[in-house]
Amino acid sequence: MSKSFRREFPMWVGLVAGVMVIVDYFFNIPALSVYFKEIVQWRNIVAAFALALGVGNLTRIHSHAISQKREYWFFSILLLVTMYGYMALGLITTSKSVPYRFFWDNMFQPLSGTWYSMTVFYMTSACWRAFRIKTPQAAVMLGAAVLAMLGQVGFGQIIWSQLPAIKSWLQGPPTTAGMRGITIGAALGMISMSFRVILGLERSHLGGVGE
């Protein structure tokens, strides 16, 4: 397989698939709609391959760590045993079986909750840095954060009975407007990146093949 083919074939696949999906969404041609929707379903196959690639890469990295007996290599053994054991349990039984649900409810969920709760410390550190009043915008953000926190706790109602109403308003129009602005900006960025991929201008997803 030539280098030129390996560089151009994925680009043509992305171009054809992207154009077909766009045409189906905006023009809705009945004669071609069946084929277009079939292409959209292929993403499940791609996702399955990506999952298998992730499992293989994880196995390779941690197997190498075990063979080299690097620091904390015992946790690599624990990860691989847990991953393949839970995978085998899901294949032998179902996701609704009692053993599968037992490990999910009593191991994964508590560990997941613990992991996410640890992010509070990072959020506190980020807020401390962000709320330093160096600009007028930082002062506004600090004032809004203080009002929202005081309105959330009972102590704030003792200070002023209108703080809960102010907190509800801050979480309404201003927060909604900000989130919608962020969402629209992210959507425009995603659209521009998609067009770059379709037109072959963006090749980073090819893993350097298109360099």
C-alpha cells in the first residue's frame, strides 16, 4: 500500500461520508435517505473499534509496567484483572444480572462518587485564583458568587431575606445567557473543524499519515 493511498483514502472517506450526511440533513432526499442513514449507523462500528483499541492500548501499557515492575505496578495488575473480569462477567451474564449490578452499585458507583468529590479541591483552588479582584470583571464574578453562595445556605436568609430570590435570578437569565453563548461558540468551532476534516485541511486525526 503506497504512502499516497494511505494519505488520501481516509480523506476521501471523510469527504464522501460528511457530504452525504449534510445532504441528507438539509435536503432529505427519500431515494437516498436509506443509504445516508446507514452511513450514520456505521458510527457504532467505529465506536466499537475505538473501544477495542482503547482496551488493547491499556493492556499494552500496563502489561509493560508489570513486566518492568515499575512503581505501583501492583495497581496495573488490579486494573487489568478488574477490567477483564468485569468484561467477562458482562459477556457471560447480562448487564441486568445480580452479580453485574452488585459490582456496579457497590464498587463502581461509590468509587466514581469519591473520584468526582475530589474535584471539589481543584475547583476550590481554581475559584481562589479566579476570584482575585484584579479587574472589574473579576469583581463582578466575585460578587455574583458570594450572593449565590449566601442565597444557597440558611445563613444568607438570616442576613437578608431576599438573598434566595437573588440567587435564583443569578442562576436563571445570566447563567443561561452565558451557557448559551458558550454552547454557540463551541458549536461554531465544531462546525468549522468538521468542514476542515471534510475538506482535508485538518489531518491530525490521521495520526501524522497526512504530514
